[in-house]
Amino acid sequence: MSINIKVLMVDDEERFRTTTAKILERKGYDTVMAASGEQALEMMVEKPDVVVLDIKMEGMDGHETLRKIREIDADVPVIMLTGHGALPSAKEALDSGAQDYLTKPCDVDLLSAKIRDAVAAAKQESYQERLAEEVMIPLTNYTTITEDETVRSAVDKLRSLSTQLVTTERIMDTGHRSILVFDKGGDLTGILSPMDLIAAARPPYLSAPKPSMADSLQYSTMFWQGLFTSRIKEIADMKVADIMSDTPPVVDASTNLMEIAETMYFQRARRLAVAKNGKIVGVVREQELFFEIGRILAN
């Protein structure tokens, strides 16, 4: 998925620079990188749509880099990154022509939203309410599994996802914590969430009627000790279909935000599947609506 926005990422810390670029590329951005202010000026020949610029860098700092970028391109939007407690520096950047700023650690979804908003503002585009297809997480970026696979396999997939979501003191990629479940024919049949795993870990007899004298046993330390571990091992080879929740509500790709909000509220759903031409193409979560709220209030 490409969203036709080229981002110049400028930071002298290699890990932050490469990790952020990788995450943004996964979200559909075209990213180019610069390890210093001097290199950033050279990279302006790439004609970026937006520059994400760290304020504190060795050599030419973000403020000086911003001033020189403005000499090259007076209109390109620049988002400054600053540390906590450095708000005066951020305000100085705004006075010098930065479009916006973020404090570190920054959430990558928020960074993505600010990039889009900065580009729209630079093009003098007024806010236009987006549709489900425009705010969703594409299915290619969401974890999926077939219903006949095991709980162990599902957990392994989520663990694999978490290793890709690098969280440092400077950037957070929160990702998602649920799995869409499909049958062999490719139809969506359910969803596996952390709460489904927690529910499955509870021994069935905890929900069965019991004599009042059993209460003291149930809540004793000896009763609970080690029970979670043993139950997780017991359910590890169960099929996902045996513990998953029902299929999440499905909305069409052309669904507007209020319809999404109404469906989430009425059905008490934190996420909706998005379909296009009868096929599931993505997921829209409550987080996506939260960021749309931010975009609306910023206009």
C-alpha cells in the first residue's frame, strides 16, 4: 500500500532513524534518510513532501538545519522532534517555520497522522472526512490465522509481530494485539484476542455452580499457585476455532466515520473488519477514530 508521500527522516541516531523509516515504509510512506543536518540539505534534491527533523543533533542542530532548509524550499512542511522538557526549543522551531512538533518518545501512529496533516496543510487542502478504507489497517499489515491452527501457533505469530515493533526511549509502535481468523476458503470466521486467551485459560469448573464452602478453597493461595501455567500448557494445542470470539462486525470500505462510530458503540466492538467487493481488506480500530478526532480538532 502506497500513500504517495515522501518523508525525509533526519536524525543522528542510526537506530531511531532506520527503525522509524522501516515502520513508516510498512505504513505506505516512501522514506529517505539523513544522518545529519548537512546530509539533510544534500537530500533535499529528493524533493520530499515532508521533513521529520530532530532538534538535538551533533554538528548542525535542528534549528540551523531548519533555517537552511527554508532557504532551499520555503514551503516544504517540517515536523520537529524534541525531548521532554524542551518545549521552549520546540516553540522556537515553530517560530522559525516548522509546521508542527512531537516530543519523544513519539507514537508512530501519531507521527503518521501529523505527517499526513502537514502535507495536507502545505497543499492547502481543507479537512475532508475520510472513509473506512482510508483510515483502516490493510489486511496485509494485520496478523491472520486459519481456524484449524493451534493456540500455540497464534501466540507465536503475535510474538513474531512484537519483535518487529521496536519500542525505544524515542519511538513507540503499539501495533495490534488481536488476530483475524479465516477458514480454509478465505472467509472471515472469528477473531482471537488476549481476552479470548484469558477466558480459555480459566478452568471450566470455575464457572460451574459450587457449594458455598468451596469459596474459601477457590481464593486460597494454594489453589491459585501454578494454575495459570498449567492451564496455558493445556490449551496450547487446542484449535483456534475452539476459543476464538465471533466474527467482528463488518463494514463496507465506503462506510463513513459516524457509521463506524455508531457500529462500534452499538455493538460494543473495539475493532471492525472492512470489506470491499465482498472480501475483507482491513481492520479499523478505535485508535483510528481517536486520531481522526485529533485531525478534526486541529483544523
